[in-house]
Amino acid sequence: MVKETKLIHPYIPNSVPEVKAKMLEEIGVKDIEELYEDIPEDLRFKGKLNLPDPFPSEYGLKKHVEGILGKNKTCQENLSFLGGDCWQHYVPAICDEINQRSEFLTAYAGEPYEDHGRFQACFEYASMMGDLLEMDVVNIPTFDWGQAASTSIRMAGRITGRSEVLISKSISPDRLKIIQNYCKPVVDVKFVDFDLKTGQHNLADLKTKISSKTACIYFENPSYLGCIDDQGKIISDIAHKQGALSVVGLDPMSLSVLTPPSNYGADIVCGDVQAFGIHMQFGGGLAGFIATHDDECFVSEYPSRLFGVTKTAVEGEWGFGDVFYDRTSFHGREEGKEYVGTAAALWGITAGVYLALVGPQGLQELGQLILQKSQYAIKKLSEIKGVKIPFQKSPHFKEFVVDFSGSGKTVENVNKSLLKKGIFGGKDVSAEFPELGKCAVYCVTEVHTKEDIDRLVQALDECLN
């Protein structure tokens, strides 16, 4: 008779019963449930998790996971036109080479005695971003644009002593949820309509809603729907007239061809540097930035790290390190104005490498190329029967909305048909913006050739007609 043995879970450390018993004895606990006494009974899961049995061998597990990963459909094997705040740009090999260096990749929050150039790399990144944004101060990146926007709004609330933000309804719904969650304790979110013909702000609605309670107007340019708003100066003036701040969110790649918001009155600028040498990575390659002028009342409200240059103990030598460290929650957690945890410094360094490699002229040429290609795509797609391009009265950069209402098909149907042809269609925003019809946000960047765009046009024509 074969003796039955109980399986010891190969993935969970210390799952051997004897080891667990010894650990409980060591800390003076008879049952592991005693460790969870503070958790209410109704919140504890009492059943058995619906998980498959573990693979006892490493080879078996590896083969199983590779089989799952093999189901992924990537932008390497497919032609992608997905838009919506995470974009496919070309990533120069040197970006991956540098960000994989151990002194950058593994450094979590290193101090000068263990720093091998990371502080200088962060400083150089912030300097180049400052040049691009025409701002003086740029932080070490936060998790993403959503956090950067939320922090910018909370900064505005502290600076003005007010508790309300006005946001256009054309904002990304995902980013809006982050802002609402992050700002809920201290700042109320109020909405401003956008013009359904142009995609730009409805200035009349904005003027009726701004008040002495408004800390800031937060608007994005280009917007989530791809529209470039030429009313930036007017919006900033409306904010300033009421004693509020102007906070602008953007894709910094657009500044290769557009005027920086600092030129039309923005007090705080934020966004995401994902376009600068960072792979999409299932939506994880994101890093939010915040930028302001060198004004102490603004700088003192940054909760995240800022790097500057300073003299060292050696005469004539310069070093790099934290600026105004007392303002951070790292310095005084109980008195911190706003807590910021892990930053995305690695992506800041990567963006710095990208900016240094491409340079000002290269960035301008890149932006012009993207403008030309996106305009070509808009023109060709609008010629397809059943397809309409909303907001054609407004200029676009990189992203634009495509409406399939005239075809009688949903975006989901269209995208499934395109996928069979090896093409990722646009991001479905039909549920997010039902007033726009059966719409999707499409994205065209420098990676798309004329042949790629023509292939999309032909595939859509075949799907719809």
C-alpha cells in the first residue's frame, strides 16, 4: 500500500507544516488566525481559492506560463493604431542599454555614498524637460500622468487655499478616476462641457462655473480625444482673473511642434514621458512629470523629489542632490503636505537618454513627421463610406477620433474584423463618450509608414463595405 503524502506548495515559502508550526511557536501564537484578529470576520475569506494545482517541477511551470504568454498579440506581430495615453513610438536601442545598467536599474532611493551617476542623470533629465517645457523646475517622475495631474491639482489647492477644480468632460475617464480618488479629501471636481463640433473647451460654460472657490482649471492640450485647443491663453486668463491657477496636462512629444503652455499662462504643467524612449509594456511603462517656474510658493508644494546642482566639499567641484528636502514626506511624514511613495526615476533617466539622443532639431523633425502622417490618415479614413472624423475644425496631434456610426457597425465589431487582418484598431470610447456615437481613438506616430496607413484604410473599407 502506497502511503499518501500531503503536497507541500512549491511556490509558497515556509509552507511545510513543521516549519509553520515552529514559526508560530517562536512568536508565541497557537493558531495563525490569531494574527488576523484585527480583520473583521465578515471580511475574511473562509473558503478555498479556485486555483489550479501547482506544478511540482520548474520545467512544467515554465512551459505552462510560456503557453499563456504565447497567447498575447503584440505590436511587433501586428500593426497597431491604438490610442488613449499609451503610444507606440520607436525606442532607440541605447535607451534600453542605459536603463538596464545595474546602477540605474536596481537603485531604489540611493544616497550620495552609493550613487554612481544616478543623481546627475536625474538632474540632466529634469534640465532637458525644463528646456522643452520652458519651465524652471521639473520633478522626478511619479507613477503616471494620473498621479502627476492629481498632485498638480492638490498643489494648486494648497497654493490658493481653495477647494475646487474645473475639468473638461473630454478628459480620459481613467485619469479622471485617479484624480477623483486622489483629490477627494481636499478638492472637489467640477466639470466643464466641451464643444461637440470642435472638441475644444466650451468657454461660455467655463465662465459660468468658475468662482472664488476654484483653485485651478485643469485642461489637457492636446486632449484625450486628440484635439489641439487654441484657446489656452483665454482659459488661463479666465483662471487668473478669478485668482485661480492654470494647470495644463499634455503629451510632451506635442511640444516638438506646439507652443509650450508656459507661453499661454500655465502655472503648472504635467503629463507623461512614456513617448520618450519607453516601451508600452502592457500599459506599465508610464511616468508622470510636474513642472513649474522657480517660484518658492510653487516649489515648496512639490511632494516629490527635485534634483539640483551644488558645490561639494572639494573646491571647484560640483555635485548633484535633493533640493529643498524639508518639504517632502520623506523628511517629515507626520507633517508632510502630501505623501508620495515609489517614484519612476528609472523612466526619467530613460527619457533623459532619449531627449539627449534625439536633440531639439530631431524632436522637431519627429513632431512634424507625426503631424503629417496623422493628417494623411485623417484624410484617407474620412474618404471611406460609413466613416466620419469628428472635430475636423480643430487641428490634431498624433491622436484623433473615428466615428463608425454611419456604417451601422460597433467599434467592437470593427476591431474584431481588423484583428483578423493583423491590425489593432483604435481604442473604443463608445461607452466613455456615448454622445460621440460609435467612436474610437486612433493613434499615428513615426513608426507608421504610408503603406501601413493605406493598409488600415483598405482593411477598414473591406470591413465596412
